[in-house]
Amino acid sequence: MLDKYGEHLIKTGSEIISKPPKLIPVSPAIDINIGGGIPEGSVVLLAGDEKCGKTVTALQICRNAQEQGRNTYYLNIEHRIKGRDIKGIAGLDESKLHVIGSSKRQEIAGKIIDGHILTGEHYLSIAEHLFHNDPRCVIVLDSISQLVTEKEINANIGDVVGDGAYRLMSQFIKRVAPVLSINDCILVGIQHMIANTRARPGQKTKGRSGGRKIRYAVDVDLECRYITPWTVGGDDDSIQ
């Protein structure tokens, strides 16, 4: 068996304990609650209502990962990341944050370069390729909730095609989960909160969009449940 699969097929519990994963910090307040930071080889979920800081938190994780010499990739699925978000993260090396997304048709040096609208299949295939070929990298999916399949893109508005993105994520997470651990990579997925129309008394009135399969592979699950606006000025004339 060892000849077929390699000498490192079997490890003892002592070996696993003796080699704890390196941690990537998020922020002091969060790190205290998650044991010091995000362990390499992890799946991380950032969930919450709109404008609660999910994108900024993901960028802060990228910034801290860069300090450890890790390559960082931001899959801009929603195409909503802005320059102000990137500039707002002190210490983030903008030149080493690789933003991946759909492109428009343009002319470069007299040559026409066709644009390309990426589907959910494209984004997840790119992420899988990077996990296999760039050990220790950190990849952000912004967001899992907005992945759209090729079938959905090619359908007409109003056609009922089902939410194939759930199945895509299920297949994707099963394929990359062992790769993350072996190559010490980190996947950061952003999820939206949506109304739970089937909630019974005492149950949560909101749930997460993007499927449940990834929840079984998650190592660090962060959910924002409370938001308060920042204000500037006195009590009588404060500006939100």
C-alpha cells in the first residue's frame, strides 16, 4: 500500500499535533474569538446583511496574508469591488492583489481584445486551478451567493432553470477541500443573508444564500448580526 500511495500515506495523531497550522490574523477582536486567527488550509465564510463590512474584512485578510508572503486573489464575481475599498486597507499591497473578473472588449496597441463574461463554472475552475498550482495562496469568492451558471446565463429572463450554483459549489468544495489542506491554501467565501420565508416561531427569519454543502467544510464561520452606523459631529447635528 505504501509503495502504491507513498510513504506519507499514514500519519500518527502525534505527528498532526506536532505540526499545527500557521495562523492568519483578521483583527484583534475577531482573533480572540477564533483562537488567534485563520488556520492555513481553511474554508472561511463571511456572512451578513448588505453594507456590514464583508468585503472590507475579506480585503483585510488578504492584507494580513500578504505579510506572510502569500499570493492573494480576489474573484470579483459581483463586479462591485471599488478602488476606495482597496485603498482603505492600510498596508495592503495593491500591486499584489490579483482581481479576477469578466472583461470588456478593448483595443490595446492597435489590437482588438475580445471581452469575456465569466460564468460560475469559469470562476470555480479558475479557483481550483490556483489552489492546485499556487500553494499557500488565499482566494476570495465575492460572492458565493452571486454565482450564476452558464445555463442560467443562456436562458431567457423568466425561464425556470433552477439554481444550479448550489450544485456547482457542492461539487467545487468536495474537489478542493483536500487540496486546501495539502497546499496550505485558504478559501474565503462571502454569503448574502436572505429572508427565511418558512421560518416558524422561534426560528431565524433570515438564512444564507449559496447552498449548505460548504457549511460542512467550513473551519471559520463569521456572521455579522448587528450593525450600527458611524456618526460624525455632536448629538444634535451628527451625520451618518
